[in-house]
Amino acid sequence: MSRSEFILVTAIILFVAFAMGWFANWLVHRFTRVSRQDIGELERMAQELHEAEETRDQAITYLQQREAELTNQLAQTEAELSAAMDGLRDARHEAEELRTYIERMHAR
């Protein structure tokens, strides 16, 4: 094999390798290309996710406010119950004192 034949065979091999690499690159890009429809779908999903997160945040805020209201209402109800129980205890004590007084007055 002469020097010029060796250069020609090497050039052909390199050209074939280049062509195969270019073709493989074209195939990869052809099959992995993202279409406009896919991009639109991703944008729509991102918008829906954002709206869902806003709705979730609003629901959390509402639940926290409602919990605070109910806790406050429960504390007020417990305070009223305690006051009513104290009043009932005082009324029973006073009724007992009146019964005792009336019994002493009748006993005389």
C-alpha cells in the first residue's frame, strides 16, 4: 500500500466516521426534540400548580383563622361555665343558710 493510498483510505474512514456521528446526532435530536405542544402542556401544568398552591395557602389561612376563632369561643364558653358553676355553688350555699335560718326560726 503506497502512501497516497493510505491517506485516501484514512480520509474515507474518517469521512464515514464523521457521517455516522452526524447521523447519530441527527437521530438523537429528532427523537428527543420537545414540541411546541409539549411546551404548552408544561406551561399549563405549571399554571395549574401555581393556582393549586394559592388555593392551598388560602385554605390554610382560613383554617388557622377558624381555629383561632373556635379556640377563643371555647375559652369564653369555659369561662362562662366556670362563672355559672360558681354562681350555682353560691346560690346553693345561700339556700342552705336560709334553710338553716328558717329551721332555727321555727324551732323557737
